[in-house]
Amino acid sequence: MAIINITNYVRKENAKLNLSTFRDADALVFAQLSYLDYASFKNNTRLEFMANKAKEAAAKSHSKDLNEELLLCVSKSLRYQHIKAAKYVDETNLLFEMQFSATTFIVNRHLIVVAFRGTDDTINGWKEDFNMVFLDEIPAQNKAVTYLQKIASKYRYAKIIVLGHSKGGNLAFYSTMKQTAKVRKRIVTVYNLDGPDFRENVTSSEEYSHLLSKSIKIVPEESIIGMILQTNSYFYIVKAEGTLFAQHNLFNWNIDSETSDLVHSNSLSKSSRQIKNSIYTWINSFSVDDRRIIVDSFFDMLLVSNCTTLSEFTENFKENIKLIYGEYRDSDSEKKKILRKTLLDLAKYLMANYFTREKNLDKKAKQIESKFKQKPGE
């Protein structure tokens, strides 16, 4: 079996895209296209007319060379070139700790694809992600609900596929869950591609359980991000190149060149299950209020570097670490205590799960989840 990635899938697949020919691999393509910047294109521009600005559109994204190549390929593809990109939104708000972006792809008059972007390179965007462990609703989730409402109203006769990668997958599920029954009926499928799940106050709700039947969550074998807050087994596993965080990259997910299907695996890797158990135990060992203090304290320390993106931070990594250590050293004793406990507890849980025999990891996960069932009011 020959293995290809999403770019080569676009090159080989020529059947014009519509609802009946839509595959999981197409969801990966649209999710990756959501990371591009469409601000320089007019609303409703067809993908076939984007080749001349592909470099500009990909310039600010992760894997910019691969994203440029992908956009060039879809612009020439008989499957994708007729599709229009519309209603592009890209918003960041430092005050409200919000990073949000979405694009609607008009496949034809009967089908649209709403794609929510995952976390970008900004420290502000990552802070919002961490806020999920203590907030009932982060600002990007609220934005996603409103965006999908407006799109569903504008394209009122079209079926809808909602999707996203990483945080975008979480937004796809959340925004669909909060729509009216009439809109949800028009939504054919929701794709969460290696995105975090939700706190138990959401996963125990009827609106969450009702949506699972039309939701497809896909994670790589060594998923980390997609296993955050994940307490059920409603997900598929795909084989991917690389290890751990490298497998989070959609370009590394395996597609069968003959069938054009994703290459599935039967189980998560041992490393993924060890980290999943450790992070779940670690998060739930703190109260919701303590989680807020920990996250706020950690990101407050990052501010001393004056960096706005992770790329800026890593460019001068050693000096920035020194600045953060200085900030920690000068902080009050209570903050030091909780940050030290946070790191020591994480190390403790990682070590405990590292020495758990592989055949016992799933049993241990059930024990952990049972132990930390949410208390009323949390």
C-alpha cells in the first residue's frame, strides 16, 4: 500500500467535489486551508484564481511552504478549483484573550464547508487554549457560535459540513452544539481533527451526547492535543508520520493512495495513553479556581519576554528563560508554591504512568476518570 499526504491526495483526486463524493481526506484539506490568510482576496474568490497570491496567503502560517504548495495544488485541481472562499474572518483581541479565524468554502449551491482555524503562533492564542480547563466558554467558542449562525442564515438552502483542526475542531463541535435544532438538522457532519474535548459539565450534557452521532473525531496514533479532556472513545485513529507533536500536523497523516481513505490504526500508542492519563489526572487534581491561578501565573511570566508569538520566544530561547526564571524568583511565595506544585505533580503523574504496563493503561484511565467525576457546582 502506497502512502500519500493531503497535497498528493489533491494532485491525484480529480472527481469534482460534492456531498456524495466528500471523504475524510477532504476534511483534512479544508482544515489545512483554513490556516491561510484570505484577506487579500475578494469575497467569493474561486480557489483556481488564488495561485498568484499563494505565497502571500501562506506567509504567516505554520508550514508556510507546504501550505503554499497545497493552495497551488487546489487551484489546479479539478476537484477543488471551482470552490469559492467566502466570509473570511481573522480576529485577535489581547484584552479578552481571544484568537479566532474561520473561512466558509462554497462547494456548490447545495453544500458549504465551514472551517475553523486552530491555534496560531500567538502567545495570546495559546493562552486562550489553556483557559479551556477552567472557563465554561472561551471567547473563540462564542465567536464560532455566532459565525456559524450567520453563515447558516446566509446560505439557508445549503447543507453544511463544519470542521477544524486542533482548537478549530473544538470550535466546530461547540458551535454546532449551540445551534438551533433547525440549523443542526442541515449540518451533515462535524469533524474534530485532533482537537481537545470539553470539561465534564459539557460532556455530561444532552446537547453534547446528541451531537456525537453526526460527529467524526480523528486523532493520530500519538495524539496529545486531541486527548486533552477526552474521556470517551468516540474517535477514530489514523496512522501518521513522526512522533508525538509532529503527528498533530495534518500533512503527516497517512492516506491510502489507492482508496483515498485515511489509513486507520486500532489503538493509540503507549506514549499517547501515558500522557493522556497523566494530563487528565494532573488537571483534575486542581480545583477550577486553582487552574485559573496556574494558567494566569504562567502566562503572566511569559509577558516579561515582551514576545507576542512562540516563534519570537524560541528565537532567543535562553535569554527568555532567564527572564522568566527571574520573574518567578521575584514573585510572591504563594505564587511560587502553586507553580512549583504544578510542575512537580505533572512530573509525578508522568513517571507513574511511564511505569504502568501497557495492558493496564486503559484500565487505569477508567479508574482515573471515575475518581475525578465532576462534583456539583464545579
